[in-house]
Amino acid sequence: MTPRPPPSLDDASAGYFLDAAAELIDAMFDHAIRERPRRLRGIHFPAALEWMRVSDVVGLAQKRHGDGASEKAFRNRWPDRNTFVKAAIIHTMLYRDAPEANPSLHVAKLPASAGAASVADSVIGLCDGLLEALQARPRSYLLHHIGPLLDQYPDLRTAIIEDIVRTREPWFEGYARFLEALQLKLRPGWTIERVGLALQAMLDGFLFRSRIESEEMNEARSAEASLFAETVIAFVLGVLDLDDSRESTHAILDQAARAE
């Protein structure tokens, strides 16, 4: 008989368990409780990820993949539950179970915005499309959920920050090309990195606010765009040096306040 290959953290069996964990994480953040698959309705989801039990992960993975997802196979890859949960968080946040659904792919739409007939409409489409893509994936709220606890897990925090930095770089490059194509410059004190970080913070905030005040956010839409897209446009207009004055945003505000 051909000997079995040694257990690995990136083999098919490992993927079974990690994919099952991703499904359970999505279920925890899914506000449509009645629409959860029947096999998940009996699972109680308390705070953070304390609710995730190895038995639930193994059970779901076995239903998906059969004997290749036994508890022994699980134990051969992760010595304890906490080690697995950390791996599952990264697996889920990186969309390794569904790479085609990763909202970060929207960065590919950024270069076309500069050449659109209406840059405003293109920016609105990009912003609203990105926000809607995040809202459609329950795991988008995972970082909001575990963020306050990350200082307790330095290695997990490091891994998540590294992922955030890595996925942010293509956006920075896209913003730079966008400004270059339109021959636009930023006001003094503003860099591509600061703009990108501000936009990310806005997106995080709007995503969270849209979940807890969905009706109010819908009512705040204009006929053309969401409040998020309108806010992005207002912010961009503020940091762009459209009059080539080389004045900072602070100076422009003071000048406007003193104007008669």
C-alpha cells in the first residue's frame, strides 16, 4: 500500500475544516437568522468566537466532504481549538474559501474611473458597489467583532495587520494612477497613504453604521448615490488642490470662515 502523505495545514482535509469554519462564521454574523441552513439553527453564538466548537466544525466538514474530514484528521493539523480558531479567522478574512467573492477585487475598477465620461458617476459606482459587496458578505463584520480583543492575541493581531497592509497597497497604487491620469494634486500635508487610510476608515464606519441603522442610512441616500459615496466625493474635493493654491485644508477652511 502507498503510505498516506503526512498531515498538512494546506492540504485538502485542512481546507475542509477551514471552509466549514468560514461557513459557521458567516452564519454567526448573518442577521437573517431564519434563513440559516437548518443544521446551523441550533448553534448558539455568544460573544467573540468562544461559540466555535471543534465538534461543530468537524460535523459540518464531514457533511460537506465525508471521511476526509474526520476528527482525527482535524487533530493531526491543529493541536487545540485556539490554534484552529486563529487559522480560521485568517482563512475567512482572506476569502480563501471563496476568492472570487473577495471585495478587494473591486480595486481593478479604479483605473477606468479616470477615463469615464463622468468621473463622479464612476466614483459613485465604485463606492456603492464596494459597500454593497461588503454588506452581502456577513464575514465583513468579523473585524468589527474581534477587533477590540486583538490586543489579547498579539500573533493574530500581527497576522491581520499584515493582511490589511498587503491588501491596501493595490488601492494606494490605484489612487496614485487615478490622480496622475487626471493631472490632479493633493493639498499640502496629504499623501496617497493618508488618503487611502482615511477612505478605509470611512468604509469601515459606513459598513458598521449601515448594519445597525440600515433604515436611516437608506433614507440618507440621494437620488444619485449612497451617503457613503457622497461623503467620499466631498472628502476628495477637500483634499484635492483644485485651484493649485498649495494651501492646506486648514488654511482653506480659515479663509472661507473669514470671507465676507
